[in-house]
Amino acid sequence: MNWLKIAAVVVGGIIVFFVANTVIHLILGLLTALVFVALVGGGIYAAAKVAGARKRRALRQASGYSERRQAPYRPGRARVAPAESPRQ
């Protein structure tokens, strides 16, 4: 009876090992696929963003559009023009 218990524990350990191995393999496979899809999607997004910026720049240059530069943002200062005082 003692050897039967030992054999049952060994067989149970082998089964648990194979089940855990399968679960870990599935999780790693899904994680790898997710990372791959994220990298491909990010590359497509970046390429579309660059192409769109290039197209906008070409349109601006072709139409003679002159871009007015805006003053850099400084924290604590308002971006609006100062109001004129009423004249009397």
C-alpha cells in the first residue's frame, strides 16, 4: 500500500507538471502575440503620422502658407494679450 501511494504522488506530480507547462506555454504565447501586434500597430501608426506630416508640409509649401510662430509656453504667465485700459 505504501508503494501505491508513492506511485500515485509521482504520477500526480507528472500530470501537474504537464498541465502547468501547458498553461505557462499558452500564457507566454499569448503575451508574445500581443507584444508583436503592439509593435506592428505602433509602427503603422508612426508611419502614418510621418506621412501625414510630410503631406501637410508639402501642401503648406505649395500654397505659400506662412506659419506664424507662437511664443513658447512659460508656466505662470498668461498667453492672452494684455487688455487695453479705457481711455477717457
